[in-house]
Amino acid sequence: MTAKEFISSLFDQWQSGESAAFFDALADDVQWTVRGETPISGTWAGKAAYLDNVYRPLLSIFTGPTQCRVHNIIADGNLVVVEWHGETPTVSGTLYSQDYCWVLHVEGHTIREVVGYFDTALVTHLLTATK
């Protein structure tokens, strides 16, 4: 299975409502960079650091799963780029709607690195409006 096929299968599962497979595929020592100038921006070394500093703060605002819709998956060897749209219900009763572009470095069936791009104004508003 190529890196593109592997990532495509993970996002197919996510689009069907199951995001756990994607997060299970992250290496324990994954390097995840959240681009921009937001409260959750930075480079996180390790799955636990990413989950603690990025994912859990978002989960405290979200009231349901993120519905994922993939627009494009492009690959060159072990480098895979996924352009996707997500919509997630929030504690304020609104729907958080965001476009993402994730650059993934894959080794075998493991995601070793992620660089995430998104609308930073939207995520900053999300994180500051609910406090």
C-alpha cells in the first residue's frame, strides 16, 4: 500500500464518521506543527504533546465529532497532502466550519509528521469567544 493509499483509507474512514483510525496512525513521537499565530499554534513533539496542547482544548469546545469532507489528496512518495473541510458542532450551538491543508510524512502505516494549515482567524475566534 502506498502512502497515498494509506492516508486515503484513513480519510475514507473519517468521512464515514470514524476519525479514530487517523489518530491511531500517528507515531508516538510524531512531530505536529500547527501553523499561524493562534493559541494552539506551535510545533508539538509527540502524540501526547499534540493531544494535550491542541486536540484537548478543541474537544472542550466541540460537542460532537468533526464531519470530514476531502477535496484533494496529492502524494509524492511518502509525502501526502490532504485538502479537506471539517464541520464540528460547538458548545455555543454554532457549527465550526474550517478548511484545512495537512502535509503528512508517512513511513509504512505510521504518520511521522504533520504540518497543518487553516484559517487562523477562525480558530482564534473559536478559542477566544468561548472563554
